[in-house]
Amino acid sequence: MSATESIPPMLEKLERLVDEIAALHSKLILLVGAPHVGKTKLLSALGERVEAVPLNAGSQLGRQLAGLPQKQRHLEAGNILRELADHHACGDLLLIDNIELLFDQTLQLNPLDLLKRHAHTRRVVAVWPGELREGRLTYGDMGHPEHRDYGTEGLVPFEIL
């Protein structure tokens, strides 16, 4: 079965999960899977169903940060992302894709913590650009300057195989 053929069943499962997490304290779902497995396509399909446009964090945050002096970017990145999230949220649901920029060391952000903070006030479905291995979320290879390793507490991983 191709990634395109598997979208409808996964989409129905994801929609149910999005409805179920509304009662949780942290309402964060991370779409996790290998590159080119269909995470962005699934997020876009969910967006179409709920009439929400996913926030392209890399593009939109990057565009706004580019207008700031290098030394101010890390001070403003979190605030700018919050404003973008407020603008893109559809009611109490926020869809986020292309978050790789959040891992940039010069911004001094904790990407997962940032997503979790957004998920306290609304449901958040985000594409995770790394992997889920042995119950741990990773981004980048060990030794890479942007490498991160997190537990899955306070979030719901939605694995796409």
C-alpha cells in the first residue's frame, strides 16, 4: 500500500485522536515517521477536513526572523512563533509543519517544550522531523550540533509507517 492509499484510514484515526485529546492537559500530537512517508500529506488532509491551513513554521518564522538583526533573533523567535500560531489556529486547533528551524542552535529554543506550551491552550498537531526509537523522540544524528533526544511524556506520538 502506498502512502497515498493509506491516508484515508490514517486520517480517520488521526481525526478521532484529535477529538480525544481535547480533554488532556497537554494536547500535543506529533506525526512521526521516516522521511517521505506522508506526514505532511496527512497533516494537509487533516487541515482540509477541519478547514485549517497548517502553519509552515520554517518559512513563516524564517521570513520574520530574517528582518531582525542576528543578535535579536533568539530573543524574538518564541514571541513571533506565538503570534504566528495565534493567527493560524483554527479555533482551538493548530497544525504545524516544517519545524526544523526551531532546532537552529542560534535561536536557543527547546522545540519540543515550545510545542508543549502551545498545546496547553489548544490542540496541536505537528509534524516531527526526526524519529521515534525505543520510546524516545530524536532529531539529528548523535554528534550533530542540532541533535536532540526527548522522552514522550506530555504528548501523543502518531507513528506513520
